Amino acid sequence: MEHYNSKIQIHKSVINDVFQQFTEKTKMLVFGLGYDSRMWYEGNHKNTFFVENKDEYIQLNIKNIPQEKIIKYDYKTTCASSPKLTDEQIAKFTIPEKLLQEAPFDIIIIDGPEGYTSQKPGRLIPCYWATLLSKPGTIVYVDDLARPLETFCVKKFFKDKVQTEFKERDKCAKIII
């Protein structure tokens, strides 16, 4: 795992599992830029795209990841409001055209946006979009499954899919579409 560093929060067992899925043609989408982004980008033959809402994380990675691989998105949700949204309201969150052009993805990692307080954006939109940007066989990882919104989203959007769970740290769901 070249470019692994101690600031990476996603557990090594999840990282190892993702790396085992890589082929030369794997197309990956990661929700959330951070200290692990260069590892994902370089480790997947530079065929990785990112969605990020915070300028500070875009700036952190701009030297190592080309701008055309990063999509900035301003989430209009919160962890508190997300579970109250109807399916019709959720469907109104438009997927950026760049993502639609690149889809479908072989692997989708949902490790952002932040969702550790009720006023943070939470991961409802990335979980919903993963259902639209995937294909049969796509592997979706939802990190921080121990949090209420992530658990809600996995049950809502992936209830009929094959799932395994990494128990380390704050848990991570591995879902096969």
C-alpha cells in the first residue's frame, strides 16, 4: 500500500480488501477526499474519481490528483434532516454530469462527506447515488457504519444486496450490487 500514512482513518482491513479488488481496468469513485486519496488514486492505476465538498481537502490533494478527477459538490443535507426526506425529495439531488459520464463504477467508497454531528451533511446522497452509478457486481464500501445515518442508508438503499461487515474502528459495510 504505497502512500499509506498514519492520518488515514479507514481501517487497514478495509483498505486491503479494496486493493484486492483492483485490476488494471477498475474504475473507482470515492466520496470524500482526505489523507488516503493519493493512496486510492495511485493504487488504482490513476483511474479513481473523487467527490468532495470541502475546499481544504481539495487543496490538500491538488498536487497529487488532477483537478479533472475531483468533483466539488455542495451537499444540501444534514444528518438530522436526511432520514426525514422522502424518496421524491432524495431523487431531486442531481448527480453531477461528470459522474454520469464516467459511470458505471466498479468500486464505490463512501467515506464522505462528514457525518459525525447532526449538522454535518452526512452520507445519504452518496449512498443514493451509488445505487445509480453502479452496475451488477459493483462493490460499495460504506465507512463509519456504526453511525446512525450510515446504518439507516445501508438499510434503505442496499437492503436486498449481499453485505459483509468489517467490525474494526467504526465499522464498514461491503455491499455487492
